[in-house]
Amino acid sequence: LDAATKTQIKASLLQTAFTEPKEIIRHSSARVIAAIGNQELESGQWPDLVPSLIQAAASDDAQSRQTAVFILLSLLEDFNTALTVYIDDLLNLFSQTINDTASLETRSLSAQALNNVSALIEEQENIDSNQAAKFAGLIPSVVNVLDAVIKADDTTNAKLIYNCLNDFLLLDSQLTGNAIPDLIKLSLQIAVNDQIDEDVRVFGIQFIISALSYRKSKIIQGKL
């Protein structure tokens, strides 16, 4: 395909992703955008993709914010190191969208995206201490999302957020700070609360088991 045709196809996919009323079609378009984007980012093409998505994710329209965050998450899931140059911008963006007042789904997507950003931070030859501290400071916001989805009886998103927390156990301590003992305490509270969905309580128990395996020293330090 010539450059003009490629540009037309990409523009059409973006338009569909942001204007299609049916979520399943928006998400399908988003996945295709991410697949093309990851290939082109590696070769230095489509340079305006990520900046335009960051701009859309900060817009006043709730659906546009959610769609943009979903596409960014889809890009990040492929662990493309070409996205490393956007770490600071992504941290700043997701620190806002994780508190989105219009959409709990956007908040959950933002938490999942942050989880993938943490992998980019850690994969650098030398961990940037400012980026690590910024990420560590956002862990309480991830916990707030977990609390919100539990209150909304959203077991699907509760599992997705717990997947993030489990990944946090494997991160360099620069990125987690003193959060691990607090996450364990939270999971203990969830596990014994019979007012919470039993599947979510199981997620809490599984997190505690993983923490015992991966972060025993943190548990001892926290005197849990």
C-alpha cells in the first residue's frame, strides 16, 4: 500500500473508534489501531498517534476519553519500548483519568494502563527515580479504583485490578515504595468481609498468598 492509502486507512480506523456507537466495534477498531501503531512506532512512523491519543484522553467528552485510554492500553499491552519516550506524559495523563468522575470503566482502564507503564519504567537500563516515585504515588489511586469497582459489584474489573496488584508484587521496590504492606492489609480486610462477593474475596486471598511468596521481607518489615 502507498503512503496515502495507509494514511486514509488509519484515519478511517480512528474515526470509527471515536464515533461508532457500539462499544464492541469501537474496541475492535481500537485493537487494529494498536496493532498497526505498534508496528509503525518501531520504525518511527505515525509519530502523531500517541500525542493525539493523549490529547483525546484529556478531552471534555467522556466517551472520547474512554476510547483514547483503551487504545493507549492496547498499545501498552504489546510492551513496545518505543513508548518509553512517552512515560512522563502517560504518567501525567493516567494520574488524571484514573480519577475520571464520569466513567468507572475509564478509571479501571487507566489503572491497567499504569500497570503496563510500570513495566516500561522498570525495563530501562537505569530506573528513573522521578518516574518511579510518580508511579508509587499513584498506587493509592489504583486502590481507590478497586474500592469503587467492589462497591459497584463489578467482579470483572475487580479481577483486572487485582491482576495489576499482583504484578506490583514483582516490581522493583523503587516503584512500590511502602505500598505492599498496605495492599496486604487491604486484601486481608477484603478476604474476611462476608458482605463482599466471594470471588473478590478469593482474589484477596490469592494476593496474600502471592505476597507471602514474593515479598516476605516487606511483610516482616510491616509487622503483619
